[in-house]
Amino acid sequence: MEIGIYYDYRLKDIGMEFLKSVDNKIQSVLEEVKSNTKILGYHEVGNWLEGHGRKDLLLFFQDVIPYSAFNTEFENLFSKDNRLYSFLEEGGTVIWMGGVPFFHRIKCEKMMVNEKGIMEKISLLESNFVKEKLSLMKITEEEVCYRDIISTAYVPMSFFNLIITLPVLYGIHIPTKYLGFLDISQVCYANNLLNTSETLFGKLLELSTFGQIKGVFEKSYRPQKITRNMIPLNRITLDEEFCEGDYSGSWMAEVGEGYFVRLFDYASEITEENIKDAIRLGMKLVELK
């Protein structure tokens, strides 16, 4: 078993907001676990996935998926032809600690600073909207990183009305399911932290993994509608205009021979112990294979 942790400190302001409460401690946590883990930056995580699979574990300590891991172009965005799916299909385990998986993606590009393409991107920084949404940042003299997926924002806005009306009028299917299992259209975007009930499986995991910490699955911020391939660790029934039915914020899904686990579905309250718990849980799941 080999353990990788995706954590690129250069990109800590793009997708690490959920760890702000432990920002000053995360380096010490990583130092503590580095003897049996490999810390992976943006570029390293893609290569690591290509060389690993069954009985290996990858933890995402940043909740913006990197293009190097989810290397799928726009025309094939909802296909399974990428490094992350191959890792899962071959029996790898993924622990996702942050917000909605695949809601954002970050892409880093290397270009010479005098080239037109990068100058156009840098000039966009004058726009406050772009600053906020794309999080465009220059990390070296030759490399710029930015969010190239913001939920469904990669769809041209001129098609917005078509997206709403065409499926109804003509039965046209607009894909929203990533890696064949995670449909982001089935996420409920609550304005407040929701109280959930732990499932029996969630309680058993808590008992075996989290020691004396109780109630780790008793809240959710962005729950996902429960589907057949999900194993919910908590549950909440919603009856709202856009959210109706049974939802789960912490869950597991079988993908190929592997597991994808969305663990702590809430921001700003992650603790140092929660980070260590995520590693412990991942190791337990891998040991079961």
C-alpha cells in the first residue's frame, strides 16, 4: 500500500478554504505522517496516479480537482478517459475532504511571459469578477494557474436558455455526471449547515476509525441526492423547492474496483484530528481489499 496526499501550498488559496481553521497546523500534520505518505503537488499527482492503483490511497487535501489528475478535455468532460478514473477502476481508494467534488478544476499552464496567450490571461486580473471566479494566479515567471471549470460555467452563457429549455422541449440530455457516478446536478446547495442523522454504517465507521470523536457525520453543507451506487454515512430528508428527497453529505461510492469517499462535508470546522482521521479511514478501507 502506498499513500499519496494532494497538497500544493502554492495553490492553498484555490481550494483549501475548508482547511483555513487548521492552516497553521497542516504543515506539522504532514510532517508527522510523511514517513508513510508522499506529498504531491499539482504536477506530481498526475504522474503518481499513473503508477498506482489497487491497494493504494490518494487523499485530496485541496477541494479543487487538478487537471493533472482529472486530465479530460472539455469535449470529453464526462467521459471516463482520465487518470483519476483509471486509478479508481484498478482498485485505488480516494478520500475527498472538501466541498463538492468536481465543482471546480484548476489548470496550470506554462508559457513565456511575452506570449500573447499568457498576457491576455494576466490582463484579465483587472476584472474583479475574474479574480473571484477564475482565481487566476501567476505562481512562477512561466506558469499561470486558474480555474477552468466552475460548475457548469464552462458552458457559454449564450447557451444558458437553451440549457434550460432544450431538455424539456426536445428531450436533449445535458450531461452532469462525472466519472460515471457523481451527478453534480443532484447536489443541494444549502445556505446553512444542515443537521443530519448518521447511518448505521457511518456509526460503525466512526466507532472503528475515529476513536473517542463522536458525531463526525452529523452535519452537512452540500449534500448529494442518494443514488443506488452510494453508501451513505449520514442522511437527511429535504422538502424544498430544488431539493426534495433523501440526501447524504458524507458517503462512499464504488467506482470500478475502487472507492471514492466524500468524508467531511462542511467548511471551516475541520480539525487537526479530522485530517489524521481521514488518513486512518483510508488505510482501513485499503486493508479490506
